[in-house]
Amino acid sequence: MSRKIAFMGSPDFAVPVLKALHEEFQVVAVITQMDKPKGRGRKAAPTPIKLLGENLGLPLWEPQKLSDSEVHTRLRDLTPDVIVVVAFGKILPREILSIPAFGCVNLHASLLPKFRGASPIASAILVGEQVTGVTTMLMDEGMDTGDILLQQQTPIDPTDTVETLARTLSEAGAPLIIRTLKALFQGKLEPNPQNNDDATYTQLLTKEDARIVWQQDAESIERLVRAMNPWPVAFYQKDAEQMKIWSVSVARGEEVPGRIHSLLADAILVGTGRGLLRIDEIQAPGKKRINAGEFARGRRLRVGNSLY
């Protein structure tokens, strides 16, 4: 008998998992967030999971509130063996957690109990972790506090951005979910409580988190740029303009923080609190991303100019 799975997810990160579940089990419901305004035109756009669910012909829900009793009733009527949750974006109420026979299984993009919360991938890059991973856990009413089922480690490449690392972790998460569910259904998994003393927490990113402080060292700023890519994108402010910085690297040398040390054909070298930062790709408000050398020529920047 094929096990019945209800799936809850929204962004690209969840897509490989839903594909894998569709191949292995009977997906009786796909629950995702409602269409949201996106882009300059602010047109309502469906989530990647909604697009995939429609493409696969799966039953699709977009509930406004998970607290609605109608949602609980519909889920109970489906009698799912398990609810799989991947980056859904909302806390599940107790009424939903208690529905499936095998519980609600979440895929989280860190090696719990490290980096609980909303931004585990960015946080791992920001603090300079060399290894991260994905965790499957049985959900409870806390924020990523449930018992651990399985984990898979993944190295962080020195050039990884949130976008590239998220792709790696989502691809690792799909087979981990399948392994987890098969072992769970066979009674071969022993859930392990998390050690709360080792827990670290992350918050939802804001645009202000991406502000570059030139007095920080070059390595910290380099990690910030990678951790804020593709959103909200690291920036510095010059007068009333915010310049987005997409790509940088650390260079040797010293200069006053925020002051241009040298100009190359395709880059700008600028001082920080320790070391130089090579800016490779930059974006002015309302403009396209371009290499920093072209940007410097267009702005007529000179050695010694300040970027703030």
C-alpha cells in the first residue's frame, strides 16, 4: 500500500523534495502560500511549489490561515500518514501537528540545533562555517526544536552564496527526506532530542542587515556579500544612493575604510577595517549589474575617493 503524504512548502528550496515525494509516494495534498506581489510591476506571482503542483496535477491548496478549522477538517479527511514540511513559512498549529499517524516531518537547512529559525543558510555563510547540512526532524510546537531523525553534512564552498548553497542543500534534502520516511514507516528510526544548550538562532533577514560597514574587516564584508545574495543584496550608501554589491573578494593591502585604493579595468579596490576588498560586480539604483571597473569609469571615480 502506498503511503499518503501531504506536503507543505513554498519556495524553490522545496521543489526537489516535492518531486521526490511524487515519485515515491502518493501525494494527496500540496499546501502552499498564496500568490504574492513580485517584481517592479508588483503582479501576483505563484510560489514555485504551486507551479510544480499544477504541473504534476496534484491537489493544491492555498489557505489564508492555518488556524481555520476547515483546513484541519480537510487534512483529517485525507488521513495522511505523514505531513512533510519544507520552507513553508508559517508555524503549524497543534491541530495540524496531531493529524498524521507518523507526525509532521520537517526538512531544515542546517545541522540542528545550530541555526534554528528563518535564515540558516545565510547565517552559516555569515559566521564563516565550513560545513553545514540538512536535518529531518519530527515537528513540535517550537521553532525547529523537534526531535532529530536524520542529518546530512555538506561542505560550504568559499565562493558559495545563499543561492548556490541553497541549491546544494535542497538537492541533498530530497533523498534525505525519502530515506527518513521509509525508515520511519518501517519503524527503524529512533528520534533524538536536540541539545538546547547547543542551539543557535537566526532571524528573518531585513534590508538593513545587508548594509556594508567599511570599518569591518575585508573577510567579514566578503562573507556578508555572499550571505545577502540573492536577497536582500549587500549595499553601501553614498549620499542618497544605495549601491548594491553582488560580487567581491579579499585582496592584500591597506587603505582607510571606504576609500578607493586603486582602480582596475574590471574592479575597484577599497579599504576596510583590515585588508582590501576587491569589488567585482556592482549595481546602481535602477540600473543593471555591471563590472566595477565600468561602474568606476561611468561615475568618474578616482583613487582616494570615498564610497560613503
